[in-house]
Amino acid sequence: MGTQQPRLTDPAIRQQVHAAVLRRYREWYGTDHMQRGSCLYWTLTGLVILRGLGFRALLQAGSMSWPILFADQDDGTSPTHFSYEWSPWREESQAALKLGLLPEIHMWIGLPDQNELIDFSTKWLPQQAAQEGLVWRTEPPPDFLWCGPADLPAGVIYQPNMEAIQFALNFIRAHHQ
């Protein structure tokens, strides 16, 4: 019998974990990042904190999508979601790979024993959307997302992909050792 893990369903514990991730992130990287690709660093930081607490926390990677328009605002032609789509075959992704950068991809944490996902990078999605020329008209995402797949906010999609996960792990091994 090991030490008892804190109950991660308690919002106060989740806030404490988030605060620990923020502190460690600032120690390692100097500031909060909102740039494309920062999900990698938020995920790595969160993995260290959660594993340090004794949790089986796994890197997840693939596609993610958040609604930026309410359904009644959909005109049939304007973008309705801000997304990162795992798409290594696309021209933009191929160009990034040639430069040693990440292709279009999103990363987050999976807690398989709790059947939950955690994304510590959600706070900056509206600013990232604005950099792409998109206007965020729905409620802004929370500072971090922590929920079960059935409890995702309406219209939000997280789609892990085994190829994306393997790519992310290989990228980390090659660039962050």
C-alpha cells in the first residue's frame, strides 16, 4: 500500500496543481507563453508535476477544436472553431517539419486511471486565434481544462492520435534532452 493520492476531483486540488504547473513553467521557461507550440511545454511541465504527485499521466497529442462562434451565429461560410489539426501531410506541416519545427498538432495530458484529460494551455487560445485573424465570440476557455471526455464544454473536441503521440515523443527525445 502506497501513499494515498489527493483526490483530483476536488477543484481546490486542481487549482493547487495548476498553480504548481505555473510556478514550474515560469522557473523553466521564464514566462507564460501563448505562442503556437506552447502546448508542448505546458504538457511537459504538467506531466512532471502530476507524475511527481504519483499519478500516471500520459502525453496525448492529435487534434483539438474549440468553438469561436455560437451556433446561431454560423453563417455557413465563416470559421466556427479554432483548431489544431494533426495533419502532417499538409503543405504547412511539411514546411514546419523541414525547419525542424512542429507540424500542426496539439498536445495535452491524459490521466487514464481517472479517464480525464488536462490541457494547461487553453487560456491562450483566443489570442492564438486572433493571431490567425479569427474573432473569438464564445465564452473564453478556462485558464486550464480538466475533465472527463463526456464533460468537455459544448462543441469542444480533443482527438488523440497514436501517430501524433509517437511523433510528439520522438520530437521531445530529439529536441529536449
